[in-house]
Amino acid sequence: MTADKIAKSLIFILKPAFFPLLAVIFLFNSDTYISLYTTVFQLRIYLIIFIITILFPASFIPVLFSLGIFETLKIVTKKENIIILSILAITNLITFFLLRYLPVYINSMILLVFLVSAFIFFVSIIFTMWSSICFNMLSIGSLAGFICSVSIIFAKDYFYILAAVFLVAGLIGFAKLQLQQKNQFEIYSAFVIGFAINIIFFLSILN
């Protein structure tokens, strides 16, 4: 019972919707010039991201359930996954344009987080149409790839942070297997896809 609770907790913590917020939190604490934004400004950005990319998509679930589009409040079917992934992709694009046209300067790397996230969600939709993918591993793989990209671009050493991320990835993979929710291929492939997309995007555009 305890192992199941730990597994479920790990899976909840790293839902795909949390990746953009985690990436921006990392940037604001990356010991680069991006971290020079004031604390008040950072908190405002966190709030915007949380409301648009997490709270807003989550609010759709009970609405869609009440309309009979979702069978339960848990997202389980292929159709439900595609719908929520589409909402996440759109809300990330909305966040990109909102931050892009704020009357203050927002670093391009922060903006790219939301474009990359939207692209990852669209890729996830394609995979979901014909197969299955582990969204939690896609999220943690994206975070690992993003941190590696920042490390290369700014020539910074984030070894311990990356080690912690890979450790969490291993724990999430174990949790998925423990709960028999995904197989090994779905877990490993999702991590690699998330990692590769971030590396390719950020290094090709910013490096």
C-alpha cells in the first residue's frame, strides 16, 4: 500500500502540464542573467503560467465531464487524452503570445519554453492517435533536455540538478511499471522524445 501511494504521488507531481512552470522556475534560479529579474516580477510570471497552463486546462475536465464528453473525471480514454493534450497545446501558445506582447522584456528562452511545450503536446497527440506514450516520462524527459540545453548554452554546470532529475525519472518509470500503467518501451521512448525535442529546439535556435 505504501509503495502504491509513493508511486501515485510521483506520477501526480510531474504531470505534463507542469513542465513549462518547472522550466521557468529553473531559469529564474539558473544563476544566469535570466535570474536577474526581480522576485516580484518572477512571482507574477509564475502566476500567469500557473493560471493559463495548469489551472485553466484543469477547469475544462469537470465541464467536459458534465457535458458527457468525458466518461469520468479521470482522463483514461484515447479521445480524452487527445482533447486535453489539444487544450494544453493551445494554452501554451496563448501563454507564449501573452508574454511576447507584454509591455516588458521577456527573455527569448522563456518564450521558447511555451513554443516547445506546445510542439511536444502536438507530437503527443500524434502518438496517442495510433499508440500509447507515457506523458509523465515525456514531461521529465523534456525537463532533463531543457536543463542540458541551458547548461550548454550558458556553459553552466548543473550536474547535481540533472542527477536529481534523472533519479526522479527512474522513480517515475518504476512507479508506472509498479502500477502496471505503461510498458518499458512506452516509458523509455517518451523520455527520449521529450529530451531530444528540447535539445534540438533550444540548441538549434539559441546556441
